[in-house]
Amino acid sequence: MTYIDRKTIRHETMQTKLTLRMDDALIAAAKAHAAGVGKSLSQMVAEYFEVITKARRGPVEMTPMVARLRGSWKGSNVDEQDYYAYLEEKYLGDREPSSE
């Protein structure tokens, strides 16, 4: 059974084992990423499968907040580079260079 809370998709039971064959470096990178976000690799794969199978089921109902925000940037001259610049300023802006 799968249910969704505000933070993540959780799976109460996982009953079937799945074997995937991939490049060793890809597996190591995926495991490191999963550990970095506090999830198991199996959980991440299950969540990915959940997302891609839901996409085929039809449109997802928007939350009221998303519905209010939809189209709010239409016609603006803000682009992807502006967003990256904003993120760099927000997270890296006043950092002192490391003395390594």
C-alpha cells in the first residue's frame, strides 16, 4: 500500500525483489545520492516508478496554492539564468572564500 504525506511517498510493504543491471559507477552514485537525501535506493526507485506510472494515469489535481500561482510568471522577462543567479546569491552570496 502506498500513501502520500506532505514530505514523501511512503511504502508500507515491499514484497517483490527486482534485479536491475547497471554500470557500477552509476549504482555507486545513485546509492550516494540516496544516502544524501536520507532514503534507500529501493525507496528512490519505487518513488520514481510511482511518479512515472501516475503520469500515464492522467492529470494530477493541483493544490489550491499551485492553482493560484499557475501562470503568475507569464509575460515576465525572468529566465532560467535569473533563477540560477538568485539561488547563487541566496545560498552562496556572502560566503568567504575558503583558505584551503
